[in-house]
Amino acid sequence: MELVFTIFVGVVIGAVDALPMFLKKMDKANCWSAFVQYVVVTFIIFNTKLPQLNVNDFLAGSIVSVLMALPMVVMIAKNEKKAVPIVLVNAVVLGLIIAVIKHFSSSWFV
């Protein structure tokens, strides 16, 4: 059940990130890449703690999300420099949202 919930949250977060891209008629490969990115990010955040950094779980979500977005940012920066801050802000905000959902749903799966 926990895996199904994790995937569900990932699909919702992925849709939140990719839907505006689809609506702007951006390249479909880029849209699907963003969607899949956040499905995977959700899975990783739900199954990761960062005790070595001595940060709380909320900040850990944003850190993991930004770190996983960096390869995409490098590729985007080559052609669309204006999109880089948007991608990074999305990573921070969506990582935080995923971490908050993880925090408040963790008691459901004990």
C-alpha cells in the first residue's frame, strides 16, 4: 500500500510540474521528462533520510529534489537560460511539498 501511495503522490506532483508545460505546447519529450523526474524524485524522497547533513526532513526533500534536477538544469541552461531559475524554484517547492506529504502520511504506514 505504501508503494501505491508513493507512486500516486509522484504522479500528482509530476502532473503539477508537467501540466503547465503541456498546456504551453512545449516539446512533449521535455514534458514527459519533467513528469517522470518528479515521480522518481517522490519515490527517492519517500525512501531517503539525510542524517549526515543534520537537516530536518522538510529541508531534505528540497535538497534531494534540487540535486536530482541539476542534470536537467545543465541541459536546459544551454538553450534556455531564463528557465533555469524556474526549474530550481520548482525543485525546491515541489521537494518541500513531497517532504510535507511524507511527514504527515508516515503514521499511516507504521
